[in-house]
Amino acid sequence: MSIIMGTAGHIDHGKTTLIKALCGTDCDRLKDEKKRGITIELGFAFLDLLNEKRIGIVDVPGHEKFVKNMVAGASGIDFVLLTIAADEGIMPQTQEHLEICSLLGITEGIVALTKTDVVEQELLEIAQEEVQEFLSQTFLKQAPIIPVSAHTRQGIDILKKALQEKIHSIGQQETSDIFRLPIDRIFTMRGHGTVITGTLLSGTVHLGDTVRVYPGEKISKVRGLQVHGGQVETASFGQRTAVNLSSLEVEHLSRGDCLSYPGTLFPSQRWDIELTCLSSSPKPLKHRKEIHFHHGTREVLARIYFLDREQLDPGETALCQVIFPKPIVGVYGDRFVIRSFSPLRTIAGGKILNPYAQRIKRFSNQINKLEDLRDSNPETLLISQLRLGGINGLNFNKLQVLLNCSQKKLSKLLNTLTSQQEIISFDKENPNYVLADIFSSYKEDLVGYIGRYHSKNPLHSGISRGMITSDWGKDLPPKFLHRLVEMCIKEGKLVADQDLLHLPEHKITLASNK
């Protein structure tokens, strides 16, 4: 298992300097960063610990103007190294970065109290007390607070020991095996061509694989793979990965795009989400409000649509929808962050419940269908997603995205529910799954329709399949309708006579029951 650590903290609180003291790598690679003395873009490094354990490091900007870059870097990390300068204490981006980490579902971390060499011991003790009080209501309330100085190296060995203990305490997370690599850097290497980098969120990728850049349709092949600067044949989830792509130019790609396999992700302009407005938000989040939406390494303008209210007050949580100007891709359970326009700050966040949602009428009972999506039990979630999928059904790849689980786990679940006749598949070439009770409802409707046809046309032997398709079944997917008719015949609800269908009890009669 690979572990990714991300930094967080206010500008000039020593994140980049501390990383250099830990592993010798200067994450400020840009000329402007060297000139201005601040981190603008994401930086990357790695630290080798005892027992051949390696931590990948993502160093993020602390300046408020570059918080969007911070969010991109925080996506995919396992734990955070929060830096707080002993001479300044808690500052605005200290709080905002911590809120972002919380919204992204990060629950583990270590606190480095930096610049201890510039304060007296008494002030250092006061700073430690203030930090402890500040963290008492956050996910870092139990985190160790380690005083350090990157210049004198005081506390660096203690910090390394704490990092060693932290990676042992982080358990192996169950993940989907959908290969997903959100792109955070794009550049060209002489003699190699286009290279992208990112943190591999799930799955694996191999040298020579055919890949697609989502949400677009650009197809490429993996010419080369690197993990932490070393050439590899395979990269796996949790690793900082660089991919050399063939037949793609830099201008074909953007930060926020996601590398995956063809046919495994599904771009959409509408998502069902669970949204929480931060208690620290200065005002409510209103219906149809345009916001900055951060997901993975992508930032995009979007609008929030509340289904059962006009606004979401600070501290409240609601089920709602988000609509994008263009399709993007996501997976069930992915976390996101929302920032306002004015003032430009983090105000909300949550998780995806359905990344290719249908329009829901406001203040209707349709919202009840979303409630069960909050249940992480795989069987409950599968049935809930299939209920939303309705008569169109959902194929294996879409279901994997909607459950965010492995292929093996999903196959076992589908086989179990199919054998129990709770779900039914149709379309042999690309099986789509539908809830059995949806089929039952349509079977009753079809039998009733044919019964009414017999009453009006007592001299007809039956009704043609073509007429059923063009009349009663005109709004049904053709393969769903075919499966429905075959089930009715197999169960004895209908009788097939060449192209005609009729009820088992139907006999031609001169009398008409009107």
C-alpha cells in the first residue's frame, strides 16, 4: 500500500521548508516561486522511512489566492501534515485548509509547530496551548503536536518517528478497481512528448494500456510510467504517478481531466449530492447560487439546486443537485468542496450520491428516492441505484461507478440478487440490470392492455408484436420490451402464435364486451 501525505497551513508557515528538511527535496520548482518566496503550484516529493516504507508528499500553496491549487493537491491524500508557525499561531488559511481537509473526508494527521527557533520557550508553550484548543473541535483533536525548526533541525527526528507511527496506524482501505488518475500537472519532456502526473485514486494502470482522457473522448496509449521518479511497468492506487501519453499534445489536456480506461466513466452535467454548509460560513447557500465547485483536481463553475428548500443555513446538511455547464466525471462517494465568489472562501462540501443523475422536480416525493443513497450498505445501495435507473437499467460498468466497489464484489452481489429474483437482466450483448418489481409492474400493465384489446377486437386472434411496440411500448427501451414479452410468455401470462400475442383464455367470439 502507498501512503500520500499532504501539507496544509497558512502562507509562510514553513510547509515547503519543512519538507526540504525532512527529505531534501525543494518542492518550489517554478522561477516565480523562487523569486517571490511563496508556493504557487503543487509540489511533490517522497520520504523513505524505516522498513523500506515510502511516503509520497504533496506540498500545497498557503496563499489565499491559490487555495484552488491546494484543494487539487488535497484530493487523494491519506493524511495531512498541518503546519502552524509558533510565532504567528492560527491564521485564516490554517482554518480554511483544515475545513477543506475535513470536507474531503480526511480523518488523520500530524501537527508541526514550526519556527520554534524564533520564539522563547514561554511563547512556545503558549502557542502549543492555543493550537491544542483550536484543534479540540476538529478531526485533529488527538493528533500529536510536534515543535520543529527546519533551520536548526530541532524536532525533525521526532517528526519522522511520528510519521513512521502514522503510516502503521492507517489501515488498508477497500477501494474500487476502476483506474482513475485525476491530472494535476501537464508538461512536455524532450524526446518523450506529453507527460501528465497525479495521485492514482483507484485501480491500476500498465505500460502499453489504451486509456481515455475524460470527460473528453481523446484516446491514447501509455508509453511510459514513473512512480516517484522511477520507471515501472505498473502503477497502483495511492501512488504519485507520471504517465507518458502517446499521440496527445499538451493543448489536448487540462488540469482536472481524469485518465481512465475507455467505457469505465460516464460524463454528466447533473449530480445528486449530499451537501453540508460549514458552520463558519458567513451566510446561507441559496437555491440556484453559482459557486466554485472543486472535485478531484478540477475547478468548475456550477449551480446548486435545492430540492426541498430555498437555502441551506450554516451547519445544515441537505440532499440536492449540482448542475455543470459541461459534463464532468465522478464516482459515488467522491468528496468535493464548494467556494463562494464573494468573499472568495470555502463555504460547503460533501459527497457524490449519483454522478449521472436525472432531473428531480422540486418539492416532490421524488427526493425520497435519494434518501437510501446515503446508506453505504452495498446491497441497499445497489437496489436504490437500480430504482433510480428505472426501465433503462444500468450495466455493469455504470453500477461499479454508482457503488464505487471492486468488480469481484459487484459480480458476487449481482449474482446473489439475480438468483434471488430481486433483479433481472436484459440485453445479452451488454447486460442491463433492472429491479424485478419494475418488470412485475410492466407485466401487469401489458397483460391488461392486451385484455382490453381482446374486448374491443373479439374477432382478432391476437395483437401483433409490432403494434405493441408502436403503441403500448413506444416509450420503453426495445430490449427491455423484448425481455418483458418473453418473460410473460415463459410464465404463461401470454401465448405467442407466430407474430401474434394473446391471453391464454382468449377465444375468438362474435360477442363484443364493450
